[in-house]
Amino acid sequence: MKKNPILIRKGTKEDIKAFFELYWISSLEHTHYSGLLDSLKPKEKCQEYIINRQLELLNDPNQFFYVAEDKKKIIGMITGHLGERDESRVYKIERIGFIDEVCVHPDYRTSGIGNKLLETMLDRLYAKDIEFVGVGVAFKNPAFHFYKSFGFTPEGMWLIQKKKSYKKIKRIKQ
């Protein structure tokens, strides 16, 4: 018997509820990777905001949304966009692509779906005549190695300081 192939297609308004459920799974996992910066509000308080934001983005030609579907069930999603680099008034590179969200349902991970989603997004972004695509990912997140396997390289890093650490250092230096 032939296995049904996974379909990668553009996301639609009808996919938004499934999008949010995958987004929420991913968000819960992120709290384990970066901790303090990613503490979440309750799901009910986030749902309306996330769904409305994604609905707005569906109409933006610089935003991209794809889903992976298995027998009419959404099992993965990816979002990305084209935008200006934050410091575009200083650096030569003005427009770049961004990978915003990638999530594959835990039951379908390690089956190549994430690869197909990312390839689809990268093809779409690079077709827009850009030279770079960036993604933010915590070092502890297993996705860090996933992106590296696609040729992404670390080019910068956020450093954070907790207020209590600053106060402690300040006392020691006085």
C-alpha cells in the first residue's frame, strides 16, 4: 500500500486555528530553552492576539505562511517575511529574509517535514532577490542544529543581564 505524501502548501485563513495550536506547542517548548525571556501568559490571553496578527499578515505581500498537511490535518507550519535589517540606514544590506516560526507536530518530527517546510520558505524568500536569510534561535533549542544543517551560521548573539545581577555587580564594584 502506498503511503500518502505530505503536502506543503500556502497557509490560508482556514488554517489559522491549526497554526495557533502548533505555535502554542512551539512556544511552550521555547520556555525550556531560554527561560526568563520567554515566560508565557496563559494560552487564552495569547490566542486572540496571535490569531488576529496572523490573519493580518495573510494580506501582506512580504509575509509568507506555509503548512504541511497529512490527510487534511495540519502537522507543520512555517512563517517568514521580507524586511529591512534593523540597521539598514548604516549597513549596505537593506532587505533580508527572516524565518519567523517553524513548528512540526511532535508526532511527526524527524520525518523530514521541517526540511520540506524550510526549503519551501527559503526558495520563496531567495526568489525575492535577497542575499541573506536570518533566524533567531536559542543555543539550547534543538532547532539550532537543524538550522546549522541548512548552512545557517551564528553571526551574532544576544547577551542579557538580570537586574539583580547588575545590582550585585554594582555593590561589589563600589
